[in-house]
Amino acid sequence: MSAFEGVIVSDTWLQSQFTQVELRTLKSKFLSIRNQSGRVTLGDLPPVFVKLKAFSEMFNEDEIKSILLESGKDTGEDTDFESYLRAHLNLQVRANAKSGGSKQSSFLKATTTTVHHAINTSEKSSYVAHINGYLAEDPFLKKYLPLDPSTNALFDLAKDGVLLCKLINIAVPGTIDERAINTKAVLNPWERNENHTLCLNSAKAIGCTVVNIGTQDLVEARPHLVLGLISQIIKIQLLADLNLKKTPQLVELVDDSQDVEELLGLPPDKVLLKWMNFHLKKAGYEKQVTNFSSDVKDGEAYAYLLNALAPEHSGPAALDMKDPTARANLVLEQAEKLDCKRYLTPKDIVEGSPNLNLAFVAQIFQHRNGLSADSKKMSFAEMMTDDAETSREERCFRLWINSLGTATYVNNLFEDVRNGWVLLEVLDKISSGSVNWKKASKPPIKMPFRKVENANQVIEIGKQLNFSLVNVAGNDIVQGNKKLVLAFLWQLMRFSMLQLLRNLRSHSQDKAGKEITDADILNWANKKVKKAGRNSQVESFKDKNLSSGVFFLELLSSVEPRVVNWSLATKGETEEDKKLNATYIISVARKLGCSIFLLPEDIIEVNQKMMLTLTASIMYWSLQQPGGDAESNLTTPDGSPTASADGEKEAALASAVSNLSMDKAASNHTSPQTEHENPSKVENGKTGSYDER
């Protein structure tokens, strides 16, 4: 496996303003706009910048040109990469100032931007306490714990990647097969990079937004990025039970089926607020809590909440106190009697720290939710949940969409896509320029026909991409037809996947425009395994032999021999052995650099769609490696080699890290976005339908 090399900028301050993901994306874009003589001029930049969503919403091309000319340079003057970065940064700051600052669209949109690097010491102390508590007995990490929050010990320990991988497994047990984590006392750069690659791909697989973070950022342990990622992981852990599937008693918060549908569509932090207000209203608290900041600063809401949930540990004393800090201190003492961990201090309550207050309320919910077990209502809630296969596919597509870095974070796939807006955002990522934003309506959308207009445009673009959409209309999306939504998203994911492979091949050989089919991917995999001297071969992506996992282990080993530890593999003959192989395969693939969202059950049950995405992701990674096979020697159409690890074309492709989600943008507000070189239409043939089996 080749060592990771980041994009290096001579001006260290300038480099510090961007993550490695952003630098690689910007480098790729810069190289793509060079003219035939290899030059980039100042005049070339406005048409490029105006296409970036972060700038297009703020400036027109003439305004961008005027801002760039403020530097005193002529439009025909040459621009090097560092000048290009400064121009981008200048526009980024102007855009932020014009918009009044970035707005986070979800509690999971962590602070991973590069304009402000402020570190919240209270949050850092809270996260350190969480790590010290949950990982104290970990066989590998216990010798490094407890960490001292007043030092940089957290960031030093995070540099090897083990801590973050372990933290992900605490949040969502079983996400990472810990046999795949490199846990030597001293790791070489390859092993360290593998751990961070495994961490980032696994973080995406549990719902974290990480499009603005690269492995090099974690190797350097950039504090704001490390804390932003840890914050997301801990929130996912604390809010894991705030849904009807895990806690059907939540149905008590609503009165009828329409309200249940609304509850299903709420993000976990909003469900937590609804739960809190439910108990506060019963306790006689007259105010409505709408946030975890200003509305809880005086501590009164907490006093009422604990009185309602744990009267044996509470009393009127907290309510009688006039001093907010003293009240907050008493509230925390009462909460500790419920075994709630101290995620915050009285000062954090009084100052209204949103992340820490959310963590505190989530702890109270976990230990004492105060909801009844009404069998009639709970059975109704259970009827609202999906069957196992639908649930797995909903999870896969939801995580895939969130990995794209779209402005809207999807919490419940079937509810969140009904207004059409999310699907338009995804289409804009996959097929840049395909969406007519002037005809789109942005949420919140009050008029139903506006939702239908959005959904109709989604279907129209799908037909332009040759999706199989016979007798499908926008209204089917608005009505939440689950089968049709899954069918559309599968075709969209598959189109994205095949388009990535096609464009990678067009870089490596003069084959632009030739489609890649499922059969091509299958043939590639069989040839790879055979060439490596292995015996496994499969007939299709529904071949039951795939269930054992042996073929995928041999395929992974064939593209990178050192990545599979064969002493950990089994023959896959029993159900237990199949499960062991499947969990190991997923972690090894992510460790290699594959961005995948399947579960072990998908391999064991041979889910045809997931088998295709797994194989294609391995193929995509392999074709990027120099000397990997005939198609991995990337050359330009004229036969000359492309630039390699210095950050040019190959680095741009490597920045995707085999990501079938096409992370072309780090953030919709502050991060650079690149335009796809991919054509927005498939010229020949359909992309296949969901019901193909």
C-alpha cells in the first residue's frame, strides 16, 4: 500500500486554513482549469468560482471578478496554486460575512470548518471524561488512561487512530471488527493511515459528517477537527435510543397516527426536546424549551424535569434558589443520584453550552425516561417500523446521502425525501448542473404543490439519466411510497458508482464514454482473484457462495496482499464463521479505503445490490493504485503518465478514498466544491432497476 502524501503549501499559515480534503479538492480543480499552455490566469477564476454553491448563492461572476481584481493584478496575469488558494479564502470570508456566518443544519453538522478554530475547553474536558469512563478497561488503551483534560494528551493519543476507532465501537457496538485495527505500540505511517482510514469510513457508516476531514488531518491531530469528530460520535451514542424502534414508549408523546409520522421524521435532538417538554408540561412548567442553550440557562427547566422524573431525589429546594449557578449545582447533584455522568459544570448550564446541555438531557433520558408501557400504543408504534430488509436498505441509502456532504442532514429517509429537496441536492452532487434551482422550492415548504414540483423535477432528471421509472410520478415520492423511493435511490447510487469507475478508466486509458456494466465489475473481480493464484470464482452477485466471505477475502488480498490477516479468516462453513468473515471483510475494506454502508447480514444473505457496491468499491480503490493492474497505470489520452503522489490527477482521485458517495464538497457553506467532469446523462442503456435480482 502506498504511503499517504498530502498537498503541501509553502506558506504554513495558508495551509492551516484548509484541511487536506479541501486542499486535494482545490488542487484537482486548479489543475483542471489549466489551458493548453499549462497556464492559469486570474481571468480563468471567476467562471470557476461562480459555479461553486458556496459562492453562487452570494455573488455573480462580475462581483467575483471585482473582488479578485482588488489584489491589483491584471486578468491575464498568471496565477499559481497558492494565489488560487488565497483567492478562494478571500471569497470564502466575504461569503461568510455576507451571510452573517454559517448555519448548521443539524446537530450532526459538527464544527469541522476551517475559518474558526476556537476550542471549547469545557467540551474538551467533557469528552475526555467520557473517554476515561467508557474506555478505562480497554485492553489496549487502559495503559494510556485516564487522560488529563488540561494537557494535549487527548490529541497525542488520537494520532494513531486506535482511540477514535474504539470510540466508534462504544457508540455503535460492532461497527468495527477490532481485529482489523493496528494496535502495535509503535505504528509506521502506513499502519497509522490505515487506522485513520478505517475510522473515517466507519464514522460515515454510523452517520457522522466527515466530508471535511482527511486522514492527514487526524495524523496531525488538528484539535478542532478531532473534537468535532469526537463530538459527533458521542452524540450518536447518547441519542441512540431516541427513536421508536429502540424506545417504542416514545409513542406516548403523540396523540394520533399523523403525529406518529411527524415523530418518525424528527431528528434525535428534536425528539429529546419533545420528550423534555412533555414532562415539563405535566409538571406545571409554563415555558416551552426550544433549545439546549438559552432556554435552560437559568436551570429552572431542569429542576422541574427532575422533580417530575425523580421526586425521591429532588424537591423544591432548587426551585426556591434565586442564584442560577447555585440552582445549576443542585440540579447536577440531583442528577448524579440517577447515575448521570457529569458531562457539564454549573457554569456550562449558566452559559448555555448547547452540546453539553444536550448530552446532559440525553443522560437523564437514558436513566429515567418516565414513559409508560401502554401496550396498545406500543403495538401501534411497532407497526410503524419497517421489516429487516427495508430497514437495512433505508439505513444504507440514508448514510450514503449524508456522506455526500449535502446541506440537509437526513434523519429518516422515507420522511425526509418527501418534499423532493433532499433528492435534488443528491442529484446536484451526482450529476452537477442537472438541477434547475430556480424551479425548486427550499424547505420549509407549506404549499403541497411545491413539494410535488420538486419531486417532479427529481423524476425528470432521473429519466434524463435513463433510470427505469415507468409509471413513476413525483407524487409517489411526496406520498412516501417506500418501494419506489428505494428503487430510485438504488439507481442513483448505482449510477454514481458506475460513473466513478467509468471516469477513472477514462483517466487511465482512452476509453471515455464507454459504459461499465455489472458484468465488467464481476469479470474484473474474478480475474483479480485468479491472477493472485486463488481458486474462488463467482457466477453473479447473487451467487450463494459469496455468503461464506471467502471470495471477498481473496479479492481484498489480491488488490493489497498485506491487508488481510489470514490467521483470522475462516472457511465460512458455519453461520458463526460466516458472521466472523463478514464483519472482518467490511472493516478490512474500510481500512483499505472503501466507503461502504452494508452490514454483515448483507454478505451472509447475499444481498445482490450490496455485493455489487462492495465489489465496485474495491475495484475503484484498486484502479487508483499505480501498477495495480493493466488499468491502474493512470495515463492521459496521449499516453503520457499523469502526475502521481504530488497531488495532481491521481491525488485528486485518491482524495475520494474509494468513496462511492462522491465527496466533491467539504461543506455547503465553507468548503470548496468541484464541478464533475462527468456527463450528466448516460448515453446508452438503462442503469438497472431496484427489482432486478
